[in-house]
Amino acid sequence: MNAKTKNALQTVGLPVLVGVIVVLLWQFGFFNQVAGLTAMQLPLPSDIGHALSQKGSKAVSDAGVTLAAALIGLGIGCVIGYLVAVVATLFPKWGYGSLTILSALNAVPIVALACIMNRWFETAMATKIAVVAIVCMATMAVNAYRGLNDLQPFARDLLKSYAAPRWVLFFKLRIPNSVPNVFVALKINIVNGMMAALISEYFAKDTAGLGFTIKTAMKMGNQKATGWAYIVVAAILSIAIYIIIMLIERRVLRWHASHR
């Protein structure tokens, strides 16, 4: 078994195997018995699958609404976060304070942000995008700042020995050095962004999206399987986008030592 095959089995095979075992234990009622939960409180995978098959077209539509808000908010938040990191790098005397502000803002609970943004914006989509963007900004800013400033001393000294101007040091060394950190932030933010979009939909006035349907289904005693089905859809979306980002990272960072 070569190294690539072994790495693929560890990266993909093991998580899939664990997932299959968990689903089988769940289907046979193991978790219900251990936690003392009824099938109404914790529906079986077969019930969740049946509910999802009945709500197929609506589930796809709701997933599209939530995914759009999560991706747009993710893009806006990551761009702003990276720009803040750039400003903090170029102007450290006063730019570093912006990182502190973003970090403090990130400490505000998503529930509180959703309620505040719901009053600031007239449309539910704008509210969701704003919440996701705020949640994603700090992670990108902190990670990008680290990548822009944690430089290899020999690389920086080499450029300085050639009397390279500041802009060459920035574009040829700092920005390429920050790319691995950007992907770290993206992988963290896709999970946080999806969660922020779901919570925003839970409190929004809109009648579309995974979060709204989860809230509605959980309030109705006979539709809890539908709520769980939408939770599964949200998890699948997050995992799928995470994998896509990971594949892009491997292709983009072929030059980096961690991907050789």
C-alpha cells in the first residue's frame, strides 16, 4: 500500500466507516435506549429519510436559500476580514486595534446578532448575510494577519539583502505566506457561516430556509422527523462545501510543504 492510498483511507475511508457504524447503531435504536429518548424525540434514520423524500422539492428550495445567504455572507466577511488584516499589517500602530475590535465583536452570541440585525434590515436575506459576514470576519482577520506576519526570517532577509522595496516584500512574500492561513479560516468559516445562517432564519420573519422549517417542524409534535431531516441536509451541505474547499486548497497549495 503506497503512501497516497494510505492517506486516502485515513482521510476518507475511516470517517465513512465511523459514519456508517453510527447510522446503524442509531437505526437499531441504540442511542434512543442509552439516552432514554422516544422515536418522537429522536427519530430513526429511516423516519428521517422518509420525511426528506416527502419534502424533496421544498428541501432543495430551502437549502438553496440558506446556502445562498451563507456563501454571500461568507464571501463578504472573509474579504473584509482579510482587508482588516492587510491594514493591520501595513499600519501596525493603529491597524492592530481593528483586530481587537473584530475579536470582541466575534464574542457576541449569534442569537443576539440575529435579533439585532433583524431590526436593522428590512429583508430576511439581508439579515442573514449580515450575521454570517460578522461571524466570519474575525476568523479570517486573525488567521490572515498571522500568515501575513509570521514570515520565515531567511526569506525576509534575502529580499532585504537585494534591497527589495516594501511592496515587493508584501506581494511576493507576505501574501503568498498568508494563503494557507486563508484556507484554514475558510474551512472554519464554512461551518460557522452555515450555523449563523440557520440561527438567523430561526429568528427571521422569512418563511423560507432550512432554519425556518426546522423551527416550524419542531413546534409541531408530528413533524419532528422533518426537522431532523433538514438538520441532516444542513450538515451535508456544510460537509460538501468543506470538502470542496479542501480539494481547492490541495490544488492551490501544491507548492506548500504541508501538501508535498
